[in-house]
Amino acid sequence: MVSPPRHGRARWGCLFSLALLAVAAWVGTLFGQSYLRFYNFRDGMRVDAEFAARKTDDAIRAHLKALADSLGLPDEAHNIGIRRHPGSITIWSEYDEVLDFRIYRRPVHFIPTAEGPL
């Protein structure tokens, strides 16, 4: 019994699917790294907001500037705002990261914010 000749269409479809999956994973890691840095910075803000009654504003700023530096955030992230309200505190920052896809650059604006009781 002779089998019919193969034309290779199934192989090209598989290669196309694998290439598409690889591109999606690459784009996902670029976005994922930026958002992971954002969430880590925001978590640091939340911890400082939780213990703000025991810390001065300068100590909070120094800690968050060191955290932003260790996470590799842009210099804009070092501009940290702190506002103490009666009974609460708000800490925030604002920065942009540029996601470089080699053929396309996309700026992403982040505003990490944390609130806590005093």
C-alpha cells in the first residue's frame, strides 16, 4: 500500500504557531517585567504607609528612593509625594517606562499609590 505524498502544509502551520507563541512570550516578558517592578514598588509604598506613624517623611522617602533604585526604575520614580491627613497618609509617585519592541516603542505611564492609617 502506497501512502499519499505529503505537501508540508501541516509543518508550516506548526512552525507558524510556534513562532506566534514565541513572539507572544517575548512581548509578555517585556510587559511582565515592567508591571512586576511597578507592583514591587507599590508594595514597598504600602508597607511604608502601614508603618508611617513610626517613621518620618524623610525616612519614608529615603527608603522608597533606595527601593526604586534597586528595582531599576527611572529617575522620575524618585519624586515621591507624601501627604499626611488627619488619621491617614497617602504616598505616591509617577513615572514612565518605554517598552522597546525593536520595531515599535511604547511608553507606559505608572502611578503607584498607597494609603494607610496613622
